[in-house]
Amino acid sequence: MQSSYKQILRLALPIMGASLAQNLVSLIDTAFLGLLGQTELAAGGIGVLFFLTIGFVGLGLGTGVQVLSAQLLGADRAKELSALLRQSLWIGGAVGLLLTMGVIASVPSLLPLLLHDIETIHTTTVFLQGRSLELPALILFGILRGYYSGTAQTSFILQANLLLASINLLLNALFVIGLEWGLKGVIAGSVLSQYLATAYLFWALTRQAYRLEGGASAGLWIKPLFRYAGPAVLQHLIGMAGWVFFFLLIERRGQFALAAANIVRSLYSFCMLPTWAFSTAVGTLTGFFWGAKDRPNLVAALRRALVLSQGLNILICIGLIGCAPLIVQIFTKDIALQVQVRQDLWIIGISLILMPPSALLLSAVVGVGRVVQAFLVEVGIILLYVGYASSMDQMSVSLTWMWSAEWVYWIPSAGVLYFLWRRQIERLSRVSLVLS
């Protein structure tokens, strides 16, 4: 691997396309929920946050697989990939089944403790219990995504997510518009499309570059996997918990506020995806160069990815604000909702500009082995985020200014993560000096 702009784009662009296609599923779901009504739009907004919080277990496991795969290749130990992937998939499948059973059993008693509106509680319960059937496939998808990212075979991820988005759109149109299944149609479309996309990634294992046979002599990978994946899972859970708390504050303001926030969240999440794609590329490259003890390329990869990501996000911000009147009409015909969302998007646009340093440094810090420290930073920043959002809510600020909590997340986290990154780079320099 190289740290050139070309190499970064070769890794990031398929991930970016894949992420955009995958998040297009969320936009499609939001649009169809908007067709069903404000109650479904509000319930889907809070429900999908609960669902993603649980589903990020798969992304955390995938992060562990990605880092370990990249480090194995950097250390010229590709034969051990088979054992790593096989053991990770067994763990992911078991975790997915347990989570599905846990969600189905706990949601009816949990939601009344968190939400206030009776209609929203009922609709969100139906949404979450239905979508929980998707969790085994979603977690396995995350693990396979981590493998393909760590081995620089990101085109398979793009193909799978294009398949996911296409099937989801077709099934939603069939179930919601054609068969008029309502909310259950949106749920069925999401679940079925996720299983088919995951099946494609399994099939792609027969076409990818590395042999995945045998590997018994490579030993157990459970402990190394959880050394990376454990903090990553907790980090994602903590991060999403902050957003769930934010939306619980919004839910207290009524269905209108929750419906508007769901549209903003969908657009914000979609616009964040290019940065997360560059972040994934940074994770792969830093893991590889850290395994190879190559300090110059390690530093260059992060710097060049940051230049690309920051420039692109500025363009995205301009496009989002400029096209907001047209974009918002896709999700709702309610004029009041449209006005609220357009106001909120100004705050979101600034957040997108603040995001790249923190997001890319997070992957870089994890890629060089500082997983626990990255998790502790996330915990501290989320506590700051929650405290800020709570104080803003107590002061009864407008819904628009509630979104400024995102600024409180991105700015301090970038500073702390940069400090951790520099310390690890200095450590590598000392090791290289001793070896020389």
C-alpha cells in the first residue's frame, strides 16, 4: 500500500459509494414514512436511533476485523486472515441472535419509560420489534465490511450496498404503495434487503483476493478481536447513546419537533458519509503502516486524507444549504415542517465543516492501537455533549439551536485525539531509532 492521494481515493471512493448507497436506505425509509404520516415519521426517527445503537455492535466488530486484517497484511501474515474472519463471523452470528431476542422481549416495557406520547410509543414498538429481525444479518454485514476494508477490497462493499439500496427501494414501493402494508411494509423492505446484501458479501468471499482455507494453526483470535472491537463497540454505543438522549429531549417537544428532527438526522447522516469513508481509508492505511513501522507514510496518509475530506465537506455544506428548499420537499409536504428543517440545516452545515479532523483522527488513533484511549475520549466528549444539550433544553432554546450540540462534540474531540496521535507517532519514532 501507499499513502498517496490516489491510494486514499482508491480505498475511500468505493467505501463512500457504498456508504451513500447504504444510507440511501435510511433516506428511502424516511421518505416512505413521511408518506404514511407524522406519527410514523416521528416514531421511525426515534426507532431507527435505538436500532442503530444496537446495530453498531456489528460496526464495532467490523472495526476490530478491519484493523487486525490490515495489520496482518502489513506484517506479511495473510495466511492468518482465514482464522480471523471465520471466528469473527461465528461470534457475530451468535451476538446477532441474542440481540434480536433481547429487543423483542424488552422493547414493550422499556419504551414507556423513555417516551411520553402514547401513539409514538405504540408505533415505535412495532417498528423496533420488526427491525430486530434484521440484526443478525446487519452484524455479519459489519464484520464482512471490516474484512473487505482491512484488505483493501472495498469494491465488494460498494456492490453490496448498491444492491441493498436498489432492493430496498423496490420492496418499499411494492409493500407500501402497491400492497399498502403501511409501516409493516417499510419494515419488511428493510429486513429483506439487508439479508440479501449480506448474502452477497458471503458469496463475494469466493471471488476475493486471499485464500480463506484452513487457518487452524493461526490460533484463537477472540482475545485480539475483542481488544480492538470491545472498545470500538462501546465507543459506538456511547456515541449513539448521546444522540438517542438528544432525540429523547426532542420527543418531549411533541411529534412535530420529532418529525422535523428525523428529517434533519437523515440528511445529516447522509452528508457525513464521505467523511466516514475517508475515515475508513485512514483506518486501513494507518493499520497497515503501523504494522510495517513506516512513520513517514503513516503521517502522510492522515494529512492527505484530511485535505480531501475537508475540501469535499465544504462543497457538501454549500450544496446542502443551497438546495435545501428542493430537498426537504421530498420528505414532507407540510409547509411548517419544511421551514423548520431548512432552518436546522444551517447549523448542520457548519457541523459538517467541523467534522473531518475529529472523525479521521479517531480512525488514525484506533489504527495505531490506542483503542482504549479513543473510547475514553468518546465517553468524555459524549458527557460534554449531553450536558450541553440538557442545559440548552432547560433554557428552552429553539429546536434549531439545539443542533449546535454537534459543534460541542466535534471541536474538543479533535484536539484531544490529535494529542493522542502525536504521542503514538513519537513512540514509533523512538522504536524506529532503537531498531536502526
